[in-house]
Amino acid sequence: MGARDETTTARSIRLRVEGLGLVAPGQHVDVRLTADDGYQAVRSYSLSAVPGGPPLVSPLADDEVELTVEELPDGEVSPYLVGGLEPGDPLEIRGPIGGWFVWHDTQPEPVQLIAGGSGVAPLMAMLRARSAGAGTAPFRLLYSLRDPEAEYYRDELAERERSGSFSVARVWTRRAPEGVTTTIGRLDAERLASLVFPPSAGASFYVCGPNGFVAAVSEALVGLGHDPATIRTERFGGV
């Protein structure tokens, strides 16, 4: 196991999983913890990297995956994963799970990724797979964040932007970085239309984030003329 901090409350964790099998970007795993008294807690976490991997991060072996976990103050699993897990500690893992919210390198159409906060994790797995040379489809990421300190994978995304491998547009909902002049606020239909592929591009959309964010973005995309069948979503609790 290896780990690195992404923010003050989030940590990326590399895990070796016995009998892992085939993994696709966008899938998730279930992590189960068992207390000394037998109490168990299970939570699902998206994979932020899958075996292979691009050169900017250390490639994963065939039996390794990476999770990025945001610590929740009242969480039963995330505080341990972010603050307590040490190299060599065992975890119970089930998965990988999921066949709908995944990207395959055989897909020829443009891909628009839209993330709300920590929902960027499974989309990062797709970006990393694309950067590794797995496919040639144009990629864009639209990343909605409350403030600069909440951004995951900041250095890696910046380096990939400079390399021209894909484009990243950021929307700041509470505070933008110093010196950046932009509209502060939630992502609405008007801003969405200016930042994503148009309906004529025939892109596939992957939207991940809190329930309210995903619902609002999906509704806005359909209102802008995008085919609902091209919009795949993954959501989690919260507002």
C-alpha cells in the first residue's frame, strides 16, 4: 500500500487486491471495516486509477488499484482510510463493481467529464487511462469546486493541461484562486453551455458528484439539447 495527500481532508490510497481481474475506469469497490466488537461498516469508493497508468504517476501493477477518499467528520470508514490506515494494514475489498459508468478505450466519440467536488475521482481514472494512450477520443473535464484548496490532483491536472493532452475548465462556487477573474457561483445552464461540447459533437457525458449537483447538471444538459442516452451519472449523498 502507498498513500499521498490530495487536500487537507483527502487522501489517495494505492491498494494491492488479490484476484483483482479486469478493471475499467469508472468502476468502484466496496471497502468493509470490522471493529473489535464485530461491528462492520461498508462504503463504496470510486477508483481514481486502474492498472497501467500514465507516466506522470507511478503505473499500477496488474493487481493494484487506487482510491481517493474524502474524510467525512461523521464517517465510519473514511476517517480511518484518511488518517489511520498504514502500509501493510489489511482491508476487505469487494469489486471492482459497475458496468454502466465506465469508459472504454474503443469508444471513438468525444468525452465530456463533469465533476462536482470529490466526484472527480472516477473521472480521473478515465483521464489517466486516456493519457496512457488508451484511445484517441477528445477529452474535456469541467470541474466544479468550492475553493482552490478543495482541488484534487492539482499538480497533475496542471501538467497535463500544459502538455495539451486534454482541457480542464474550473468553476468556483465560493472562492476563486487569487488573481483569477471569473464568475463565482454554481454551475448553471448558461455557463454549462459555454464549457462543454455542443450537442452537434455527439459526445458522451460522464457526470459525478453530490446528488443535487448531478441532478441539476443532467437536467441542464438535456435542456441544452443533449441526448439523455449519452449522459451517464454517478452520485453520492450530500448537497
